[in-house]
Amino acid sequence: MGAPNRPLSAASRITSTSPRSSHASALLAEPQFKYLTVFVADYDKESALKKELKVTQQSTFVVFKAGKEVTRSTGQTSKAAIAEVLGKAL
């Protein structure tokens, strides 16, 4: 599966206060992740994007590298596990 066909807006930060998003925000500030581009979509409002990416649950990371999906994670709250998922994009 390739990247979504429609453009997304880049998010400068992750706005949720859940442990998952606070870990992701902290990780994105680390040097090894500084060149990642993160897009945040509202699960309840982005139904076309959910369908296109086959996202069936909230709190899903879909990780792309060179325009191709390389991994995904749903509901992960461990900082180390989230770092491993984000690392697949490097």
C-alpha cells in the first residue's frame, strides 16, 4: 500500500494528552527522529482517510518510508515500543 493519494497537512505537535501521544511528542524531539514528518488525523472526522489507510481503531500509527507503508501500531503506550515503530521510518 502506498501513501495516501490526497495531501495531508503537517502537524507541528501531537495535541492529545494520552500517554501514547506524550511519548510520541517526546520522541519526536529527540535527535534521531528530528527529520520525521508527522501527520495527525482526527479519527472521528477523517473517515475517508481511515478507509484509505484501513485504520479501524483509534491511536493507530501508520509508518511510511519512501512512500510505502513499512509498519503500523495500534494502542501502543510504551515509549520504547513507540520509538521502535517510529524508527522503522528512518
